[in-house]
Amino acid sequence: MIFSLSCAVVSAQSYAPINDKPPVIAREFRGAWIASIYNIDWPNSPGLSASSQQAQLRTILDKLAALKMNAVMFQVRPQCDAVYSSSIEPWSANLTGKMGQSPGYDPLAFCIREAHARGIEVHAWFNPFRALSNNSQSIAANHITRKNPQITRKYGTMTWCDPASEQTRTHSLRVIMDVVKRYDIDGVHLDDYFYPYPSGATRFNDGKSPAQRRAYVDGFVSNLYSSVKRQKPWVRVGISPFGIWRPGVPAGIEAGIDSYEDLAGDSRKWLKNGWVDYLAPQLYWRISPEKQSFTTLLSWWRQQGSRPVWPGIATSRINSSEDPGRPASEITNQIDVSRKIGNHSNGHIHWSAKSLVKNQDGIATKLANSYTQPAAIPPMPWVSNTSPEAPGVSASAQGDETTIRWQADKSTAKVAVQAKIDGKWRTIKITPNGAKSTIIPRAEAIAVTALDRFGNASAPKVLGLQ
């Protein structure tokens, strides 16, 4: 035993500083929505045990991590309820089957812990004004329709908090900021539901003009952005509006609704004015149709402001009733197109996580060719451009493995590990700073880069095998 141990020590080799520089780490936002409303993605049905819900969420996160994705949009407020522990709004019925009933744990805290351990960001996704998706459901005593019914309006089979009411906007902002303050989220995410979509010829009737409505929503978006930045400037604010700003814009584009008029969504203004850190228009159409072309629309959106535009892409429509015959290659082609359009930082978001976990028509298998290496989240230089210090790094090789250890400054959230293997540099993993060490295949050289919460990168610390 002593002889074997001695041989192991002798055979180990260490790394020392060298001048061989690795390529710049790839940057791309690779996200997926995890919808709790109607149990679309998670949990897949209400009333499951806490352990079953947690196992399902781990399965989703494991799949995304295996695909080298780096963000989730986790729905925490489907309808003035909470997929987290809240003193303001009731527990979501999507968890237990009964609004107001605790699932026995905190799903958002669990999601953050599990996602961060896998190097995945969590953007808490809120519906700002939808009160009830179906008026026939049982309602908890502390739901907004019981506590403040004067600010709610029935609309068809739904109930909406009236965005024209200052109390509505104040309440929604309070809910969102409560999560920002109490949870270690990486982003705040809103979808396209500001004013409700028209139902046939029926419109939301509040006596306000479209211009007045846009002013209410604009004020809310602007106030939300500044509030989040004052509290935690590294938390990204993103919105996912309807994919067409207005019918006829750009020329030739058609749409069944006018988001600008009907939903009070002047999303182009939010992008131009810098009231978001990213915009994710829902570009759920194919590349080919001229009247709703993914390519044409994305090209237009990326000309409307200086902040990133990361399109929502409809992975769930592969071979679906919504788009019969859509091949999985449509999605990988859209990713390729997105990487070539405009000068903005790369990124996209899949609707939704379920299609990736199911490997719908082999899409997850095909994405292995799109996501060949891990990518870091793009930075936010308009908020911060101060890079963290390069980490202190040591490494040793033994057998077929290299063990890497690092010490980084307190601003470091993640580290990117690159390795030169068979003469070629590759990014091997992007891992939480708290891990402090990792084991990779034996390499000729390694590089470790510190990344802060804003996405800023240090200079790499490069070591070569002695």
C-alpha cells in the first residue's frame, strides 16, 4: 500500500504559468421557459408530493445542463398567486390543487439552489396583471379578488387587475420587488400579458384610450426597471412581448392583433429607452413565410435599440397541431440565423422546457450540434463594466485526469474552465465559484476565468503542464 501511494505521488504532474492564450469564452443566452400555469411544464399535475415535484424539476434542470444551456424563466406568479413563500399572495393552486395550500417547501428557493449548482441562472417570471385565468376556480381568502375586488375586472372567463388603477400597478411592483429582495434570483421576467388579448370582437372595457393604456404600462415598465436596479443592479430585467410590434412593421408583416393598440405593449419604446436588459419577442413563426418571417422580424427587432434581443422560439411547435410538419431542424436553423443577425449579443429562449425534456422529434439530440461548448451569459456593460480579478489557480494531472483548484474574489459568481486537449482549446465547463475545484480530462494546458453577476470576465489564469 505504501509503495502504491508513493508511485501515485511520483506520477502526478503540476501546472505552471505559460503564455499560451485560450480563445475568448463564447457568449450566448440559452434559456427555456418553465411554465406552471395549467401545469404546462412543471409540476406536470397539481397535488403531487413535494418529493415528486422536486424530482421533476431536477429532471428538467439536469436536461438543460446536459444540453449546455444556462438560464430558465421560472414562472412564479401565474395569476396573482405565488410559486414561492409569500406573505402578500396565496400559494398557487398549480402546486397543490388548492389555492392557498402550501406544498410543504419553497419551490423558488429550491429551483434557485438546484439551478445555481448546475451553473444555470433563474429569472423569476411574473404575470403582472392577470388575476384569474378561469373564474370558476376556488379562490383563497387573501387573493386579490377578495382583498381588493375594486381594482379587478371580469373579462370573459378571466379576471384582470385593471392596469389603469394605480393600486394595481403599486401592488404588482410590490410583489415583484418582494421577490427581488428576498431571493437570490438572476432576473425578473415579464411576458406579453399586460392588457388581455382580445376575445373575438370583445375588448377589455375600462373606458381608457389605447394611448392612455400605453402610458400606464410604460410607467409600470420604467418604474420596475429602475426599482430593480436600485435594489440589485445585477438582476436582469427582461420582457417577452408579442413577436410583432405592429401589423405592417416591418413592411409586409401581418398579424391577427395589434399588440401596440390591443395589449398596450409599446415594446419598441422599452427597448429604445433602455427599460429592459433584454427583450425576448415571441418569434414563434418559421423562417420561410414572408408575412411572418422569423428572419425578417428578428432583423427588424435588432435594429430598434442597443440592448440585446433574444428571440423566443417555439420549440413546442415541432410536429404539433399548431404547426403540423414543423421539423426539429427549423429550431436549430433559427438558432443559426439568430447568431448571424445584427451586432447584439447572442441569445434565444425555448418555449418551452417540456419539449426539450421530451426530446420532441429529436430536438434535444440535434441541439448537441448547436451547443457544442458551454457559453457564458452575455455581459451588461450599460450597468457595469468592472471586471473581477483573475483567480488564483493551481492544478495537477494524474492518470487521465486534471484536478483544478481556484480562489477568486468575492465578486466572482462563476468560473469558466477551458482546457487544451490534443492541441485544441475548448471550454469544458462554467461552474459556480463556490465549488472551488473541479476534475476534467487530462489536459496539456488549462485556463480559468472569473465571471461576476453582471457577466463581466477577468483575464484568464493560464497554466501549462510541466
